[in-house]
Amino acid sequence: MRTQVGIIGSGPSGLLLSQLLHLNGIDSVILEAKSRSHVEGRIRAGVLEQGTVDLLRTAGVNERMDQNGIIHGGFSLAFSGRQQRIDMQKLTGGKTIMIYGQTEVTKDLIDVRLEAGARIEFECPAVDIEDYDSRAPCIIFEKEGKTRELVCDFIAGCDGYHGISRKTIPQDKILLFEKVYPFGWLGILSDVPPIDEELVYAHHERGFALCSMRSNTRSRYYVQCSLDDHVDNWTDDKFWDELRYRLPKSLADKVITGPRLEMSIAPLRSFVSEPMRFGNMFLAGDASHIVPPTGAKGLNLAASDIYYLSRALTAFYSEDRKDLLDRYSEVCLRRVWKAIRFSWWFTSMMHKTDEDAIHQRLQISELDYLSSSVASRTSMAENYVGLPFEPFA
Ligand code: APR
Ligand code: PHB
């Protein structure tokens, strides 16, 4: 097989890239190890920055998002029995976020790609990558038990943290930075109305809690748990009791409980690999960086990588320009590290750790400072809604 851009992975990164390239007349093939139903069934977060919303509109993948997505102008922090709202819209000159599940974004992207006749090879894992620094890189993949080749001009490694693309790079050619947090998030999805119109991030001596939603009738809640905990240790009632413990009374009294649709535990990690380009192979999204979910940056960072990569590849094919391809890694990493910093700061401020007692006092004083300082709330708001994309044209 032959194509211009060989894309490994049909998560949000690979699919969005394929769509934006298609709109610019550039051919691509997506190789995905899993089945379509598996990819569409993964439960993930659901906060879209303004920049991601705009990019999905540019890609023509916004119909259902604009119908079903919920626009939020703020969120709140709960601590020491009280609640502090962060008025993002006011503090950032009108910017907002959109609540719309990543699962739905992925479904919309697959629908639009297949309607346009895209080649998405599901259940075709890439097993090897050859000559990624040549003018004809090649992806070796398996299809129906046979080994096949996909020759291309460029490879986009959009295969997530556990993918093959980053692992193909020799250790002496890549820098890896990782921080694994000593706790996880136990999440429940339930068809009950959310407790608040906006998201609530709660700090409590028993641990962190988050009150989020997918719609006005479907809620997503998380409580901090230990890494060796297991879903089997948690009945629904135990989850709802623990959640209420960690919320101020005014919020706890508003929790409407119901049976789980899904319950799972997610580990928390900060991870970056540098650089993000190796010859004619470009890494994007979780293949190159992971953020803890606290700042809801995972999908949005993947989208910003694709904003830059799609522009760089389009400039190459339409104007024979190589400068944007050459700047891709440096420009992406500048934005990635800012999101890694924000997510680490937010995670450190809100989660219970085994550090000494002074740590919890410092957390409360940081939250208190946020309550009393417009400047600190502005900094938090501008990071949460998403920092602007650097000029890249
Ligand atoms: N061959 C083909 N496909 C592969 C391979 C392989 N060897 N290895 C992994 N994949 C596929 C996975 O099955 C998955 O569908 O690559 C895809 C990677 O998708 P994601 O993990 O969703 O990564 P990305 O598209 O970068 O999206 C990042 O996903 O995990 C969330 O929080 C994260 O929101 C962020 C977003
Ligand atoms: C979610 O809705 O799943 C969600 C929201 C905000 C986060 C993380 C997850 O920071």
C-alpha cells in the first residue's frame, strides 16, 4: 500500500489529522490495532478548550458537538467547607470551555472520515516501522493474519502512550521525562443529574473529588483512591458516601445517586518525550506526552499538536515548504510543557499525599490565595480555558 501520510492510531489525534489533511487534498491511511467498537467504547474525559472547539469546527466535525455540547463559563473549587467559583469568561475576556465527551468526539470523527471514503484499517496493528528517516518510510502491519507494508512520505505516530512509534526510537535519540503520582482516580458514570451547572473540583483531608457531567442527565464523578485499590472494593453506595464526605454540606446534600453505567480506576502520570520529530516521523498526542486528568488537558494537547502538524504538512504539500515541519517539535513542546506545568500544579494543590502535615496547610493557603486574589484566579482561568496557539503559518 502507498499513501502520503501513514497514520498509526485512530484515536482523536490520528482521526483529526486525517480529516484536516483530507480537507487540504492530502491522502492518508490510518492503521488501528483495535476494532471500531473498541475505539468508540472507551470512556474518557470531556472538557474541550476553545482552541479545540474551533479546530473541530474547522474540520467540519462540529454538528453533534454544537447540538449536545454544554458551554461553561466557569468552574468551582470546594475546600474547607466552602466553594469558590473561577469565572473564566470574565477573567479571560470571554473565553469558555465545552463539555462534550471525548468518546463522542471520536465517534463523530470516525463517522465523518468514513463518509468521506477514508481508509481506516481497524484491527490492523502496526508491528514495525522501517526507514522513518528516509524519503519513503514504511509501516509494517498485520491484517487478517498476514504481514503487509504501508509506504508513505511521512509517518504520524498517533498511537498513544503504549504505541509502537515512540518505542521505535533508539534510547539515545530521545529524552523521556516522567512523574507517576502515588494515587489514582476512581470514576463512576451514572445517569443522574449533576450536582451543579459547572464542574466542581474538591479538596478534602480524605482526598480529592471531582463532580463533572456528560449532559444534564448523565454525570461523571471521581474520587482520589490509592493505586492498589480495585473497583471490586467499591459498591455504588460506598462510592456515593465517600463522595459526599469530601464535599461541603451544601453540595453533598444535592448529590443524586444512581446505579453505575461504568466504574474504573485511572492512574495519574505526567510524561513528556523530546523531540517530537524523528526524520519523517512525527509524534502527536499521547504518543509523546501524558498529563494527569486534573486540568483536562489530554485531548486538548492532542488537538493542538494536530493543529501544528496538519499546518506543517499542508505547507509542505501545497508550497513545498519545510520550515514548519522543522519547527513542529519545538513549537508543540513549548505548549506541552506549559500544560504539564499547569496540570502538575493543579494536581499537587488538590490531592491528598503522604507528605508531612505542612503540605496540607500549604494547599489550603494556595486555595485561600485563589479566593482572595483576582491575579491568581486569572492565571488559573487562562490556563484552564487553554493557552492561545502560537502563530504558525
Ligand atoms: N498499531 C495501530 N494502532 C495502535 C498501536 C499499533 N501498534 N498502538 C496503539 N494503537 C492505537 C490505540 O488502539 C488507540 O486507538 O492508537 C490509538 C491511540 O489513541 P489515544 O490513546 O486516544 O491517543 P490520542 O489519539 O493521542 O488521544 C489522546 O486520548 O487518552 C486520551 O487523555 C488522552 O485525551 C487524550 C487523548
Ligand atoms: C470528565 O468529565 O471526565 C473530566 C472533567 C474534568 C477533568 C477531568 C475529567 O479535569
